[in-house]
Amino acid sequence: MALTGRLRLLACAAALALAPAGASPTAAQDQDLTVLPPVPDDFAPSKTAWGDPDFRGTWPISHLNGLPLQRTPEQGNRVFLTDEEFAQRDERIEGLANRYDNEDAGDKIGQGHWVEMGETSRRTSLLVQPANGRLPEMTAEGKRLSALMRSSWRAGQEFDWATDFDSWDRCITRGLPASMLPMQYNNGIRLFQAPGLVAIQLEMIHEVRIVPVDGTAHDVPAIGNWMGRSRGHWEDENTLVIETTDFRPGPSATNIVTTGSPPENDTPISTEAKLVERLTMTGPDTIVYEMTWSDPVIFTADWGARLDWQRQDDYELFEYACHEGNVQLRNYVTASRAERAKAAAAEK
């Protein structure tokens, strides 16, 4: 998916800001909407030929597309929607999902042919930590670095060179933790295993995370990788725990863009950043994915999310046709310079 497609999504971002999501009760009646059930731990997955739990397969998170990253302040500590809120969301999701057929009927192609709508769910937000389901405030240094970031997602910005675009604009990486969160397209995730390692293939930006699970130590020289350096281990026979550090620091390191993320979501990374992920297989076709992001230089507190993965081995991952030579960068710069020249001439 090229940058041009991503830019077209800007027009529909507001329309998607309130949409779906993960495992939840079937109704709000007689439910404590502030309590997220614990992750089931009684499933015993099959084993690979070399004895590790077998997580291999395709686990797209398209069904989570539309679930807000954050919940609204009014929802407080409610993990789940009320019946009324659920009905409203369901109607909204159904309307957005029908756009494909509506566009076909009108002999046109628009966002309905581009955006992959998810399933309606009762979850209020991807975030489950802090308890209010909202990103914690940034530190003073975090705010300073965030203000230095440049991105096509930032409204009103001028463009003069490649440094005015983030790493996602430039088709380098969506970074972490954003790469593990749903987006309006390219939500495929595929797990491969071999003795001593797990590989996580991502459809977005066609990246592959290599996770050693053979006890390889972290005490190696820091390099500063876009996706960090991951090390994993197996826990309780059904859980893969991954710890990732050694991220590339700086104000242009990542951009947490997903449905319901804050308008100004430019998120810098420091050398102290750490991502801890837990993948627990809860059934032959289900995995609960939990993540906690810690970066005390940037955020005043840790934050974390929980996603429910569903196996879909017939899901087909397509090429992410995006590269640094994308003409859209040049078009942005050319258009921005032309607009400024026109404004300057008008002032004269």
C-alpha cells in the first residue's frame, strides 16, 4: 500500500474515530463494565517438533480496526460499552462497512474500497493501562521532542525536505509499538517458528521481527534499531513473553496513529524505552496479545493495551508497495512551496 493511499485516509480519519473491538460480554446487563476478565490460562497448545508451544499461523487484526486507542473521558474506567453505546457503534460500523457496496452501486471507488472495517465489539478502548484507558501525559522532555517531530499527519505543516516526514511517510517503518496496533489496512500478522526463534511478519511495511527464544542475552552493544532488539522466552507452556529494548532514539522515531489516537500523536522515543509483550494462546484459534510500553523520559507513566487475536490462515498478505522514492514526498514539497509562493505574492 503506497503513501498515496495512506494520505487518502486522512479524509476519513474523523469518521472512524469512534468505531469496534475484542473479546467482551454479549450484553451489559448484570455486568461490571469496569472489569476486564483475566486472560484464560488453561489451554495447552500443541508443540512443535522441537518442543516449543506451536503459535504458527496467520493472525490478522483487521477485526479490531476501528477500536479506539483511547476511550472518552466520559467513559471513565469502563472497559466495556453500555447497551446503548453498543447499539450506536453497531449502527455506525454497519454503515461504514456498507460503503463498498454503495460505491459499487454508484459506479465509483472511494474510501469504501480502501478502508477495512472491523467487527462491532463492546470494548471501549485498546488501552487498558492506565485504568482510564487514556495515554498518560508526556513529560516536559517528551513534549519538547514531540513538538520537533514532522509528519504528513500533522495539520498545517510546511514541507521542504525528506526530514519533514516521519519514518512511516518515508516507508521505512511504522515502528513500535504502533506496528502491533490495528490500522485501516494491511493488518496481517503471521507467526513463524524455528528452533530457538520466533519470527513475526507484519503486512504493514513488510517488516519481520526476529525474536530469539534461546536465552540469548541483551547485554550486547546498543545499535539503536527502528524496531528495537527483541528477546523472548516461553512461560507456563502457553505464553510467549517478548522484551524489546535498544530502540533508535530521537524526535522522529515513531508515530502512534490508529483509530481514536490523539490528534497530536507524535511520539518520540528515548534510549530508556522498553516494550514488554505477552502472547497467550487461549484456544486453538485465539491468542490474547498484551503489551506494556515504558519510556520514563517521554511519558509520566507506563501504558498498555490488550488485543484479542483470531486465527485466519486463509488471510492473504499482499505486498506493501511503498518505498523512500515515493513520488508523494516530492508532491508534498512541491505543493507546499507553491502555496507559500502564492501567499507571498498575494501579500505583495
